[in-house]
Amino acid sequence: MTLRPWQDEATSATTGDAAPLPALVGQGAGDIAAAAGSRKRVYQWIAPCPAGQLPDQSMFYRVQCADLSRTGIAFFSYEPLECEEIIAALGTTDDAVYVKCKVLENLPVADECGPRYHVRCQFVERYDAPVAHPAT
């Protein structure tokens, strides 16, 4: 597994220690957006979707979420995404919702975490069944 600079190995997105977004099943968009907009570190799983091919489990990795709305997601990456589409696994591991997203932009930013990219994506298609469950 590749260690990502934004990951904190002492926390787990599935235990609640890293302040993951609430499960999307039965939750209002306001609750989800409030969690993403708070000062807590919120992580979601993404995987590249090159040439429209669905990713397998090993391709998912965690990113720090910057914003989540009804129409899309924004997150931070230490490298610009080179693919045009990704799959995002939103919510908790057991109740994740899988969404294909179109990458709209990779904006370079420099903040207390150092140089990185603010990636903004638009939701395209929701999958009712998991396409590939991220490893925990």
C-alpha cells in the first residue's frame, strides 16, 4: 500500500476516529455538507476510472474531503489527477454510496499542509451496488 501524505495511520475512516462523513443512507444532504465543511478532517475513498473502466478494490485510496454537496465533491491531492473520471465511495464502509464523478479541475494550493491540489468533481452517475469495496 502506498502511504499518502494526508493519511493518518493512527485513525480509521470506519471507526469514526477520523471524523468520516455520516452514512449517506437516510441522511440529509445538509448533515453531510456540515460534516465536510467543519474543521474536522473528513476522509472519503476515491479510485481513478480510466477510459470509463470501473476500478477494482486495490485502486481505492483515501483523500481529505474539502466539500461535498448534492452535485459534487472537492478534495485535496498531493498530485494532480490525470484521469477524467473517478469513483467516489461516500459514507461509512458498511453503508457506502458509490458515485462516478467527472474531474472538473485540479487547482494548485499552498497552505499549512504544503503544496497540493484542490480537486473539484461533479457527480455523474450513482451505483446502487458497490462497484468495488475499498479496503479498510
